[in-house]
Amino acid sequence: MTKEKQPLEEDIKKLQKIVEDLSGGKLTLAEALKKYEEGIKLAENCSQTLQDAERKVESLMKKDGKFLLKDFSEDEEGKD
């Protein structure tokens, strides 16, 4: 059975909690190592999710086999 991916936002919230816990200085070494390992896995998941999204955006922006790279902020300014 494969584990379903969590939304990016949920992983980021968990990472923030881990950083708070590690910064608090109240964890034992074993607990801190476990939290650190969990954080590394979450960071890798986030990175993969962002890379996947980037590839999707690039593929959507392709036209005639060429990328049309646009600055998102410029596109948004013209819509006001």
C-alpha cells in the first residue's frame, strides 16, 4: 500500500512545528534526532512537490515547443 502525499501546506505546518520544538531546547537528544529526521523527510517532500509544480507550470507555458517564460507579477498587474 502506497502512502498518499499530504498537501504542501500541511507539510509546511508540520515543519514549522518541528522547528519550534527543536528551538525550544526541551527535547531529549533522542527526541530531537527523531524530530530532525522527520523534518528532513518533510523538507524533501516539499522540495519534490515544488519541483513537480514547476515542471507542470513549464509544460503549461510551452508553445510550439518553446517556453514562454513570463513574470507572474507582470501578468497579474494587467488584470486590475
